[in-house]
Amino acid sequence: MTDAVMAVWGDATPECDAEFSEWYHREHIPERVAMPGWRNGRRYRKLGRGKHRYLAAYDVERLACFDDPVYRQALDNPSDWTQRMMREFRNFVRATSRVRFSSGEVLGSVVATVRYAPGKGDAEEIARWLAGSALHDIRNREGITRVQHWEADLGRSLTKTGEQSIRTGKDGEAPFTAVIEGTDRAFVEAALEEAGIVEGLKARGAARIEAGLYQMMFALHE
């Protein structure tokens, strides 16, 4: 069990899409998983249309790992290849988060993420609802392997770095994220609908709700 996660949603410019994928699996994710405390890295492609076509996610031992000098050195001194790819990112959203709730240990091949901000709602009330019923009650559904709730540390998520200075446009925010993982698209979609997460967040005053369904492309473990 890990206590933190790094997640990045985004797109690549069309002319760089193929190289972008090569960079991710040949350099970027291997580099990150080699960092102290980083346990795995996964990359996903969106099922369906719309922005944020790609998702990368990493399970990390604890939030303090994001302050490690090795990681900070990589962020502030990106390789030549990384510098080129940073210029090709679009719609970039990064969340350096603590895991508030987690049930299940198996990574699913399909994942649904629902990003949101508390808006006019009560952040703690929403968190209790997600952990107490919405996510907890679907954990044992057929085909569901893991459910989680992430709370971003916005200071760490939006900190200025050498990599960030290269990207065009302002980085987006993902204050909170509900996550459902499973073995098949149909199982995850059915669980997301049964849990009523999107509708429940709206009813509780949440804002900037963005749901996406993603298929795993590859994974690397330490």
C-alpha cells in the first residue's frame, strides 16, 4: 500500500504524438520509477473523444518523496528529449496527491477518473460520502479491482520547475479525484454509473467535474 500518487492528464500535438509515446515508455516512466519511493508507473489512452487523451499515473510511498533531491534534480534539469516533449504538451494537468481512501491492491487495465473541485460544497462531506458509500459500495462489484480517492497537494502540484517553465500554457489543477479501476470497460462504466459519482458530486455542490475513461497502454514496476 502506498500513501501518495502522481497523476498527469494531457494531450500531445498531433505531429509529435508517436514520438511522445516513445518518450514515455523509453525514458520518462523508467526515469520516474527509478526515483526513491516510486513503486510503479502506468500510461493510459482515453476511451472516447475529447481533450486529455492521455493519463500517466504513479504509485509513490509518501508525499515526501516528491521533495527528494533526486526527483527535484530531474524536474529542474530535464534531458534534451524531455525538453523537446515538454514543448509538445497541451491541456496539461498534474496532481501530486495523498491517497485519502483506497480499497483493493490490483491495478486494473481500465480506469475511470473523476476530477473535481469542492466548489460550493463541503470538501470533507464529499470525501466522507465517497469513502463511505459511493466508492466503498462498488469495491466488490464484478470486475472492479481497486477504488481510490486522491486529494492533491496544490503547492507541490503547481510548483515552478525547469520542466514547467518549458511547457506552453498554464498547468491545470485537479484538487480531488475519484478513481475506479477494473478488468474491462463494461465493468468500470457500470460501476461508475451505479456509484453515481458525477451526479452525486453535482448534488453536493462540487465544481469543475471532469470524468474520463482510460485503457492502460503499459505499466512498469520498480
